Amino acid sequence: MTSLGRRPIWLGGAALGLALVASASLIGQSRVPFAGTLDEHPAIRYAERPPVDRVAGVAERIATGGLVLMPEVGTGYLEPVLKALDIPIASQLLVFSKTGLQREHTGPANPRALYFNGSVVVGYIPGATSLEIASHDPQQGVMFYTLDQRAPMPPTFVRRTNCLTCHLSTSTLEIPGFIDRSNMVGGDGQLMPSLGTVTVNHRTPHTERWGGWFVTGRATAPPYGPLGHLGNITVTTHPTSGPTILSDHVFIEWLNRTPDGRYLSTESDLAALMTFDHQAHGLNLITRLNWEARIAAAESRPLADAASVQEQVNDLAEYVLFVGEAPLAFEVTPRAGFAEALAARAPADRRGRSCAQMELTRRLLKYSCSYLLYSEAFTGLPTEVRQAVYRRVFAILDSPPSATVSAHLSLADRRAIAEILRDTVTDLPAALANTSRGVAGQ
């Protein structure tokens, strides 16, 4: 791997035997930090281990003749790749900032289209030479690929480690992860870093989200009020007053353009944007916990620094329960087909409820518990780690009504979430599966 100018970091401990109870002698033991970066640890070896993500699976099917991708006029291999990876067109997002591997091709008149499901993001730019693909490996984090749009059949997915220059940083929790940022940009899509940038997740206020993105879809704003986000606008620098002039002219031009077949849709749906904001950070949290657990096991530190382990488990448990979620300021109607595709990511309980049903009047999901608990990333965690997260989730559900951590959840919300998990999660600790136990089970 080429040097990425990354600093060595102190490795936190994550225990495979995560009862999160240790003897005083074990808790007090000091740790020796690994001399390299997290991805280079012998238990990880990100650049060297063969990937087992979904793109790697598709590539193997192509190589063995089990799958044929036929390019299409106008969009090349885009639709065949989306179909092979089971990514809905209804997930399309449009980024007009000059970001990404082929940023020179992007701008307000030629945005980068992103398509995603629960583990893969495909980037497409009309006129660019390659599709850009970020695919989450359940054990290794995000793998990055390109596919040459000009390649003869069969096309080849080429793995790219140079993407880590941006995709391995504090923004991604020091693991190869997804980046979801909001930027202020000029009329040509160039970033204006002096105005700041925000790394986005579902806790980010909507007033700070989607700078440099097109935002479409039906949303009911408050009377006489704006939709309250940074999407669709550009900034013009005034020679004396500075960068204070905002305009949505690029968005108007985009909506009024004559369709030319270069894109699969003109949409960059608001509901899909909020879903992407939630899952990008959530998958990064899961990867970091996975790596910490494997490193701790490899270094024979199953219970070392239990306080650090508890912090990571708490972070993930609170995130999947949407603690701190920014409330919606307006009701949103998702693009046709998107909510249905999302609902398919999680099983339903005996009453037809699931953790992937959208709400979109006050919050993203009808039941504030994430479908990420059913993802390949989460189920790929060691059993003891998963059960530690489940225990913390139920502790939050059973917390007193006055507790800040659960203030966003009504008693009905808590009961519904507990019932859904008890019906749909097969490896809950026995004590949590007991329906007579705790506030959530009453």
C-alpha cells in the first residue's frame, strides 16, 4: 500500500468475551500500541486479505462465466452492474460538487449519480471513463473499485487502495469507510473550504446537510418557510462583501434541462438522502467495533480496557436506536419504490412491523431501531460483541422515562421495538428474549 500520510493511532480494546465485566487486575493492565496504522495490524491486513464483499462475489461470477454484463447505449455498464448488485434505481442521489475520484467530470450540469443498497454504493458520471464503486466487506470495511466503461466484455472490477487517501480518516473513524459530507460550493461545483464542511449522519441538523447535492422529492415546508437545508444552492463570492450570495439557479437549470438519456432519472430523493446519511456512519461504527474485537483477540486482550469497549458498544447501540436524531421539520414523501426497497432489508415480526419501515413525518423510521442490525456487517460481528450491543439496546429501552438517552422514545415505541427484535433476532441473549422482563416487555 502506498503511504497515505496517516498517523499511528492508539488501538482501543474490544473483547470477544464481552460480558463487559473484568477483574480489577485485567482492567488496570496497560496496553502497548501497535506501531502501524489500524488497517495494517496483522489481525486486519486490509490491503492484503482477499475481499468477500458483494462486488467480489459478482466479479467471481463474471470470471467463471456465471454472469454476463452487457453494456447499454448511453450509460454503459451502469444498469447491468446495478442489477447484478441488487441496487434499486429509485435510490439515485445526485452530487454536483467536484468531489470523488473523477471530480474533473462533475459539476452542476453533469452531477455524479450515486446508487446504493445496504452495503454497496455505485457512482456514475456521464462522460467519465469509469464507474466508481464502494462496497462494504463484512469483515474488512469498505472496498473500493472502478469498472472501465469502455472495457470490452467481460468488464473487470479493479480494486483501488488510493481511495483511502480520503476514505481512511477521523471522518470514517480511522477505518476504510464511507464519507458523507456537506460542502459549500461555487457555481461551477468547486468546493469553498473556507466556508467549512460537515461530516453528516442522522444527528446532523438538516440546516447543515446536503451542500453540493441536488435535493428533490415532495416535502411539505412550514407555511412561508424554507425547506431548511443546504441542497441545491451555490455561493458566489462578492469582490467586497465576500461569499454571501446564495442562489439555486443551478437546480432550476437542472430541472429545466432537456432529458438526453445520460441519466437513469432526474431525481435525488430527499428520503433516500436521509437514509444514506443514516447508514454510512452506522456501517463505519460497526466496522470499527469489528476491528477492535479482532485486534484484541489477536493480542490476547479479551478483557483489556473494558471501559473503552463499553464506550464503543454504547456508541453503536445508541446510534441504532437513533439517539440524538435530528427531527424532521417537514413531512416527506419518498420516491415511488424506495420505501419498498428499504423495507425489504429487514424481516417483519408477527404483526407485520419491521425496523426498515419509513415514517418521514417526525423521523426517518416508523420504529426508531435501525435495519443495520440485520446487515451482513452487524451479523458478521463476533457473537459476544453482537450480544453486548443487544444488551445495551435493551438497557436503553428499559431505562426510566426521565433518562436523556431514551427521551425520544415513548413507552409505546420501546415496547414495539422490543417486540420486533424478540420476534426477528435469532441470537438475542436468553434474558432479553424473555417477554416478561423489563419495561419494554410489560
